[in-house]
Amino acid sequence: MVDKYRHTRAERSALERDLKRIIDSKDEREFMKFLRELGIKDENPRFSRLVKAFREGKIDEAFEKRP
């Protein structure tokens, strides 16, 4: 069985900092690139749900909901 990769505290801080910068800039393309770098592919239902929430300005709520 493959173990899931866990980010270090420094990596999580860097990801959060990048995400905050992207949300503040309201750059949708950059946000989609960020999701792809995390391994969330365009075909994944989470991808479309997160992009939709980003467009509506409800991205914080979308990250809190984890189906």
C-alpha cells in the first residue's frame, strides 16, 4: 500500500502563503495552475467545485467542506 505524502510545516506554510496571494490577486488561471500543481486534475469533481467557489468568492467555504 502506498503511503500518502504529508507536507512539512514549512511546505504547508508556503502553500498557504501562495494560496492567499492567489486569492488576493483574484487570478483564476493562477488558481487553476495551483490546483494542478497539487495534483488535482481538471477531470476531478473537486477541481470544478473549487474553481466555481473561487469565481463566486466563496473559496474559504469550499476548502472547509471536504466530502
